[in-house]
Amino acid sequence: MTPPLVLLGSGYTLTRLAVAEARAGRDVLAATRDAARRAGLEQAGARVTSLEDALTRTAGAHVVVSVPPEAGLDARIASALAAQAPARLIYLSSTGVYGRARGHVDEDTPVELSTPSSRERIEAEARYLPLGAMVMRIAGIYGPGRGMHTRLLAGALRLPEAGGGRISRIYVDDLVEAIRTVLARGEPGALYCVADERPAPTEEPVAWLAQRLGVPMPPRIPLDQLNETVRGDRAISNARLKSLGWAPRYPDFIAGYTALLAAEGFGAASSQPTLRRLGAEDAEAFKALRLQALQVSPESFGASFEEDAKLSPEAVRDWLVGEGHFVLGAFDAGRLVGVLGLKRESRAKLAHKAVVWGMYVAPEARSRGVGRRLLSALLDEARRMGGLKNLLLTVVVGNAPAHALYRALGFRTYGVEPNALKVGDTFLDKELMILTL
């Protein structure tokens, strides 16, 4: 009988692993505080719980730890695992531990302790290795909703002036399969580097993506102004992992991003969604997409699914038609796939301000620049309204793609509201942003 799978820290990668394993009929227990991931996990059949509860259920299980070191929980987790020993244990680490190493890098390459992030990772590894953990040092992860394509479309990507060195990457589904392989056949106490077959300078995949997406190349800045994760020149070896029988389905960025763009519904410019203001006749389609948004991304909205589900058709139509407010819609083959609203203040002393609200793009229409086009069109409409000076919006702290899009089109942060939203038992902070027309 297959042991249960216990996932400590179900973020981007482990959520995909949990869904795949649960759908295959495995008993999966996923610890996460992310309200947005809970619905997908539970729908797939995984049991979602707290970290504290999950740590009482690790004895004899297969356990994967993906809690970031900065959370400060590794000592407590390791102690709990020592008391409730798993049958198999994996700790997900990063190739960032190799720091300034150059050229060929494998498990025997000395680690680099010159940065706080690498020191924290090595200290975390040292807590789990004595427990028989298999440590997976992972290259840059990309996949649906996460990667250079999202930052390129948002206008947030920058290239190094001198071209930069080689960077290794791994498609998220290949990483999921690598975790499965190590759980099944890895050697306790061993290190495994995870990367595809083709390290490449950032400029290569960016040039390929820009051509495919029909967008200009991003601007260049000095190398030392970029994040340390993209300043290196490392070719990560996956030979030890391949010796276990694993092989990447997506061996390079071309194979990976080709599959990713196809999965996210990217099409040629001629098939891009059309934009227009919504009218009363669009109320039903708008409400349906709004309710989808509140289910898929409850942390991004002040409203709840239960509240908006009760709205009458007349109330929804009032959101779309009236003086001083409008909602833009993106339509793909006649179907509403994206929305964004603007509401101007009505009182005389406040009429120079308007609130941007309700941004949502359906998953199948993402990575096509729809959000950027909606926001750009909204700004054009706002500038034609006359007397409007300030546009205000909020974004949940940590929503990096949305934040990057807003900054790329001119919004700046002027404050943070702590505990602005409560989603389930989780409090979320909101970043307050403004654009002056």
C-alpha cells in the first residue's frame, strides 16, 4: 500500500504535485495558509490542514518540506519529524546555495555562504539531512502563471546590459516528476540538482518569447542592479537525478515555453481578445465571470462569492451603466474573458479621483497581455473624462504579477494597509497605489 503523502508548505510546485497525486487516488495531506490554493487542492481530493496538524501525521508517510527558511520554522519542523519519523523525506532547496560558482555545477560543487539567503538554505539543509532527508537543489522554476513571459507582458522584465551569463531552469511539471522519482528511488541523505538540459543567458529565452508574443525587447540595465539570482553563469548538472531514471519532458526553454504558451491559450495577434465597454446586455456574463474570480482568487477582492452571488440582475446592471463609472470587457470569440472597472467619486471635492477595481482575466486567457491591454484602455478612457487627476487602486501584498503590471503602467505605492482583508483565518495586507494623470 502506498504511504500517504504529507506536503509541508504547499506553494506553487507542491500544489501541482498534490493535485496530481490526489487525482491519482493517493492520500494527500497538504499544509498551506494560502486561501487561494485551498479550493483547488480540496477539489482534487487532497486534505488541507495546518502545518501544526500535518506535523502530527508524518510517521511512516512520504514527506516533502517546502517551507522557506525565512519563515523561521525549520528547527520546529525538524524536531517534529524526528519524533514522527517519515518513511521517506525530501527537502526542497535551491541552486542558489552555489552563489558565485561559475561553469559546470553539480552536487559536489562547494556551496557559497557569502549571502544571507544561501546561508539560510544551507542551515536548513543541515537540519533535515541527519533525518535521512534527500535534498533537491532546484534551478529557476517556471510554468503556467509563473515565468519570464508574465513579466515580459507586464513590462516588468529587464535585461543585463552586457548580456549576462548562463542560467539553468526547470519546468514545473518536470520538477513534480523529479520529486516523484526521488521519493521512489532516491538515496537517503543524498543531494540532487534539478535542472533541464540547456542553461542559457536570459536574453535567449526573452528574445524567443518577445518574438512569439509580439512585444518589444525589454530595456537593459547594469548587471549589478538585477536580482542576484540572474547574475550568475552556472550550468547545473542533472546527471545524478537522471541516474535514478528521471528525464525532463521539456529539456530546454523552447520546449517548455512552447507548451506553456499553448496551455495558457496564447494565440496570434489576429486572434487576440477584443475590448469594449460593457452594457446592460452583458450583465449576466459579467456576473458569471465575477463569481469565477471570487472563487479562483478570493484573496484579490474585498467582496465574497456568497455576497455577490446574491446580487440581483438590476444591481449588476447598475455597476455597468451609469454616470462616472464603467467596466471594460475583453471578449475572445464572443466570450467574456477579462474585466476591469473604474468608478469616479461623485462629491465635488473628490471628483478629481477615481478607483480602479475588479481586475480579472480568466485562466485560459492569461499570458496574452489581456490585463495590460485592459488597463491601458482604461487609462485612455480616464484621460478623456475631463477633470480626473488621480486613479487609485489596491493590490494584495505579495501579488507580484499584478504589482509589476501596475508599476509598469505608471502606478506607484503610497502606503500599506495592514490586515486589510480576512480570507478564512488569514489576514492579508493591501498595498495602496496611485497614478496621477
